[in-house]
Amino acid sequence: MLARGALCRLAAEVSKQATHDLPKLASLVQTTRHGSALAIRTLSRGSQLQTRSYATTKAATTPTETVKKAVKAKAAAGKSVKKTTTAKRTSTTKKAAANTKAAPKKAKKKAAPKKPATKRAPKKVLTPEEKEKLVIRKLRLLALKEPVSNYPVTAFNIYISEALKGTGTGATAALSSKAATWKNVTPAEHERYNHLAAERNESNAAAYKAWIETHTPDQIRIANNARAQLRKKLAGTLKSNAKPSHTRPLMDERRVLRPRSSWTFFFAERSQSSDFTGIRITDRTNLLAAEWKALDANERKKYEDKAAADKQRWTRETSALASSST
């Protein structure tokens, strides 16, 4: 039993010894062998003395080949385990460092400062006069402004424009004085002014037509509607009952004429008769209305046929204009 205990202690201490302690290990093995035999002989004496003595040799005993091989194998196994563990720890440390470098921490974006809410000014309440001015301003924009007037220029206009050049007096005084001298113009001078007026009218008409064609027929229609409203709203607001500028209807040759009624054809035909020469328009209209009521169905049919044909014309022209605009 004591020999087994000694061998167990020896096996436990073998792993704790390094390879350079082989002589010490061999001495320990030899001591254990002799100690086991000595302990059996001196058991009774040892129990009396309450002490344990170990036998030692004077010289170290050479260990056997079996013990040397076991010690070397144990030492080699311990080194391989240490190297493997060290290598694993080194590789793990390198990988962790690489991962740490590859994935740097993302910097947090700073929240943008909130803009202060702008306070809206309270909406101004317009008076009726201000509302009317706003409506007129919008109508002016829709009414358009022609670059040249379509008013016909007369020889007297050319004469006055030439006579007022370079005068320093007031326009009203100069106009009244020059108008009086117009009666003394010779026939040759009058002819020259007529020629200049005709040239001015032709150039104005060309410029007016070119300006009209820069707009669509629908834009001209909207402009004419706005001009009609302006004439009503501004009536009586100017001095001497003058008409407001840029309110005359715009003349567009592309505009499709509305279909005329049978009464319109009858009125136009009868107005050209010499029977109504010198009669005022109101009296003429009353006389023609009485004649129209007195016509029978056969006499009216001629004018009704003209009205039907004119309506077909209006349908064709309207369709053609719509297709060309698209």
C-alpha cells in the first residue's frame, strides 16, 4: 500500500518537473524503492516514535530507459499543448484586431437645427373700392394692349402732327391755331397729306395684323370680353365722356363670324334700298320690323334658307379652327 502511494505521488510530480531535472527524478524513484522496503521493517518502531524517516542514498541512481521515455513523452506533450494554445491565442488576437480596424465606428450625424416657424401676417380686408380696383387691374391684363391703334389716320392728323413739331406752346393752344390754318392749305398740299395718311394707315394695319396673329383666337376672344367689361365699368369716369384706352374690340380676321338670323339678312338687304335714304336708324328699324311681321311664309323662306346656310358655314369654320389650334 505504501509503495502504491509513493508511485502515485511520483506520477503526480512528474508532470511538474521539467526535462532538465532528470537526475533528480531518477534519485526520487530510487529513494522510493528503498523507502518502501525500509518502511515495512521499521513499522512498529515508527509507530512508537511518531515519526517517519526516509532512506537516502549517497549517490544518485541512474533511471531506467522506461522512465526516461515516459518523462520525455510527458514533457513533449506539455510543450505542444502550450505552443498550440499560444498560436491560437495569437491568431485570435490578430483577427480581433483586424475586425476592429476594418469596421470603425460610424460617427453620429448631428441633428439639423429646426427653423423657426414664420408667422403669417393677418390677411388684409379689402374695401369695396379696393376690390373694384383689383378687378379692373385683372381685366386690364386680360384685355391686352395693341402696339398700334387701328384708328384710321386722316390727312388732317398728318398736317397737325407736322405743324406741332418744334413748338414750345401748349398743345391745346397750338392745336386751335393750326386747325384754323388747315382751311388755307392748297390742293397740292392736301394731296400730299392724303398720300402720307394712306401710307401711315397701311403700315399701321400691317403691324396691327402681325400683333393680332401673335395671339390665339381664343386669347383675342377673352381680350374682347375683358374690354367690354372695362367699357361698362369705366363709363363716365373720364372727362368729357372720353372712352378709356385699349377698350375697343380687337379685329381678328381668323375669328369665326357667328351665324346670322333670317331677320338679319332681311334687315341688311332692305337697308340698302333707296327707300330709306335720309331716315334715321331708329326710324328705319321700326319700319323694317313692321314689314318683317307682314311677310308670309313663302316670302320669309328665302331669308330662312340663307340663315340655315350661314349656320352650316359657322359649323365648318369652327371645326376647322379647333383642329388647326390643336
